[in-house]
Amino acid sequence: MNRIRLALLPLLLAALAACGGPAPEPARPVPPAPSVAELDGPLRAHYNLLPSLALGEAVAREYGVERDAGSALLVVALRRPTAEGDETTADGEVSAEAVDLAGRRQVVNLRRVSTGDYVDHVGTVHVGEHDTMRVHVVVVVDGRRQEFDFQRNF
């Protein structure tokens, strides 16, 4: 028995030596995806697509959205930058279409919601667990049509 232990000792020491690599590094957070499209005009479109369950009760009520595991809220806010670095609301029309990786298309019915001095365009998208949604947004402001795309994973 002692001979077996002695024969295994070099193997065990070699295995332990192999574990002596560099120390583990802390996880580095992935920066959030950009959520602002700089458009001509000058015009900015702030946007997000987030699970409706991530909304607080008050926010869901303000936007008139039912919190549901199978839906996400699309928010597009049109803003004009000011010389002072602030933003003012921009009046315009917004339409959107969402497509999942299987190619299923959804036209997003957006409606205007006033939030204080601002107007947001909101609508819901049907999503499944582990879905990836590509969203194509069309903005018309001052008679000028502009478009942008973004993607979100669930």
C-alpha cells in the first residue's frame, strides 16, 4: 500500500504544479449597449427595449403597460440637444418593427405618452426566453425621414 502511495505522489505533485497558473482575475463588466441614436437635425433618439417585468409598478402604470413575462417595452424618446447641453422634446412620428432570429416580424404599435415635459413613444413586443430581437426604427421629424437599428438579448 505504501508503494502505491509513493508511486502516486509524483503524479499528485505534478497535477498540483499544473494548477499554479496566474491568479484568477476579477470579472470585467460588459458596458451597456448604446441607447442613443444621433440623427440629423440635430436630433437624438433615446431608445430601449426591456422586459416589461423589469418595470416597476408605477412606471408600468405611467406607460399603460401590463407587466408580463412574454413582453418587452419599446421606448423611443425624440430629443433636440440645446446649446446649454440640455435636451428638449422633439415632435415627430415614430414607427418600429421587431424581428427575432427566426425571422418572425412584429410591427410595434407605438403610442405617445407624456412624461412631465417630455413625450415618449412606447409599445410592446412579444418576446420569448433567450430571444434576440432586432428593432428597426423609423423617425419622421420636420418632414425628414431617418432610420436606425438596434438589437437586444433576453
